[in-house]
Amino acid sequence: MEDMQTVIILMTVVIIIHSVTIIVLFGVIISLLTKLKRLVNQAETAVSNIAQATEWLSPVKLFTEVVQLFRKK
């Protein structure tokens, strides 16, 4: 009977350790996904800014805006 109690106690300890490990791993994964999401948002902002700057470097856009500026006055 004593051997059975020892086995049950050891199995309980192993299950608790595994549960804690899984919870910690889930926390780490969630943290990494949050950081990755932040990086993706920053990259999207940078790409958007580059696209807008490239659009303004186009001669057609530049002349169109200058013509519209003088037409308004």
C-alpha cells in the first residue's frame, strides 16, 4: 500500500510540474506573439510612409498638386 501512495504522490508531482510548464510556455508564446504584432504594426506604418513619400516623388503627382494649388487662388 505504501508503494502505491508513493507512486500516486510522484505522479501528482509530475503532473503539476507539467501543468506549470505548459502554462509558462503559453505565457511565453503569447508574449512573443504580442511583440511580433507590435513589430508588424511598425513595419506597416513604415511601408505606408515610404509609399506616400514615393508617391510625392512622382513628377505627375507633383505637377498635378502644383496646378491644383494655383487653380484654387
